[in-house]
Amino acid sequence: MDVAIITEAAQLPQAALSRTAQLRSSTGSVLVTGAGGPCGVAIIDALVGRRQVIAADSNPQAAGFFLCDHSVVLPKADDPGFVDQLLHAAHEYRIGTVVSTISDEIAVLADNRARLTKAGIFHWLPSRDAAETCIDKYRFSQVLGSHRVPKPATAIGDRNLRFTEEVTGPWVVKPRFGRGSRDVFTVSDREDLPTILKLVPDPIVQHRVVGNEFTVDGLAGTGGKVLGSVARWRLETRGGISTVGETFVNPVVDVAVAQTLDAIELEGPFTLQGFVTASGAVLVIEVNPRFSGGLPLSLASGADLVGGYLLGAEGGVVDPELLVGRAGVRMIRRFSEFYTYPNRRWPVITGGAALP
């Protein structure tokens, strides 16, 4: 198969152009959190030229601060002042809509939807219960099992290895509440399990699935009804982020995605990960209640998920044609750099001093 390097966003379907024109004409600023991560950067890139963009991150050197109109340093989601400072930034910059790219933030913001609405901030957030189901990987597996959604056998990690009758090897050991690929180990030898389990906080153990790994980016409406999604193969990854991927269409994957979102009743953006086995079966591994770091490929395929998010968050009707992507679009990711020099200044940030 020929390799196509994506250098610019693909053209949107013709039926979606009027929707994007509406977005470009809107004056509401958008706050994008997690501006130091691949997902935050991808969303900022997608919004520049459509809206005024305010980037937020807990790190004052976040890469997204160089791409936007304004920048603001916010505390992490577990800080008691997180919501208050976000609301302060929203007032200062007249922010109309918030897009959070951090799962832990989304759970906190879900509890404060009324405060956001009262402050005039548009959002598309799941319920706290749905967000926590995604964050808790063991709970997620239990919910899928109760709805007969295909997924790998999963158990709480026990150093006495009582789970091995329920979960056969080979295994994946990961944090129950982890993010990305941190503290994730694959284990083939049963004798190695006690050592690995000591290294992982709140470990869960899953049967290690063999097959082709995929990710699905999408948007879901009330009750977890899928409004649109794009599936992409994870052909190569680094640090849990897809570096080479290709979009595809598979009806069995579509069914599994619909069943999963219905089971957890997640609304708003979602990122689903799973495997297609050699027999063609689909197993769902996890769902994150946010956009993903691999989002640029889905956008390049023609699915305007970011525009769809803004339309839905701001009370508009999301046209499914806006979220249609083409199969066979391949992404090869590269790194890029920003440079600062002694006679230039970093972006001015609220909540901290401008850096020299």
C-alpha cells in the first residue's frame, strides 16, 4: 500500500461547508485545556482561523501556548481552585466554549456543569458517572460485561495470583486509574507477575489480545448515541500515541462502538481503543471521555469532529455528514519545535509572570 504523508487538512464534505462557515463567523472565544499535549495542540490547530483560541495548561511552557491568541496557566484538576480559576479565565477572556482534553478535568467539570452554564460557558460534558466509568478501567470492563459487549477478561491485580483462573495468560498489567501507556506491562511468564504487580499502582490484569489495534474518534449524543466516528489503525505508536495510522471502515467495529457508548451512556467526545482479531472479532479495551492525541488523522480524513463539538456544545444540530471521514487516509507523524531567543519573550500568560 502506498504511503501518503498528510501535510494539510483534507477538504470537508461539501454538505459540511455551510456548518464550518457558521463557525468561522462566530465571535465566541474557545478555551482549550491540556494545551501541552498532542490532543490540545491538535484542537488548537483546528480552531485557529475559526475562533479566538485561549490555551490552558498547568505547565507554563506548554507547546500550545505558541499557537493561540492568549494563554492561561491553570492548576491541575485535583486542585480545589481548578474550577474557580477556569471561571476567572473565562470571564477575563469572554470565553464562550470550553474544550477539555484531560479525562480527570472532565470528571471535575462534569460535577460543575451548572456553574459553567450559569457563567455563560458552553460545554459538551458527560455525566460524572459516565466519566468515572471510563477513568476506572476495572469498572469499565464490568459495565461492558454486564451489557455483553465483547472485551478481554479483566480482574483486579492480586499478588497471590488468584485472578489467573479468571484471566488466562498472556497478560497486560496496567493501573486501574492510569492514563496513556504509563506503568503498562505485558507479561508472558506467570512467575514474573508478582514482581510486575508491585510496580503498578492499583493494578488490573487483562488477557493480552493478539490482533490489529485500532482507535475510534467520535462524538456521542444523549444516552451515548453515536453521532459520528472515524476508525483508524494504530500501525505504529510511541509513548501510547499513534505515530503512523490509517483510517478504515469496518461494520463490526461500528457495532462494537455503538454497543459500548450505549452501555456507558457517554455523551460528547470519545476515544475508543480495541483490537480486531485474526478471526475478525472485535474486542473493546477502553474508552476515554475526550478527544485523542491521534485526532489530526481523523480530521484530515474529512470528519470535522472539532466543528461538530462546537455546534453541539453551543446548542446547534450536528449534521452527521459533518463527521464523515474517508477510509485509506494515512498519517505519518513528525515532531516540530519552537525556539526562543534572549531578545524575544514567551507568550504572556495569566496566572503567572511572563517568562523572559
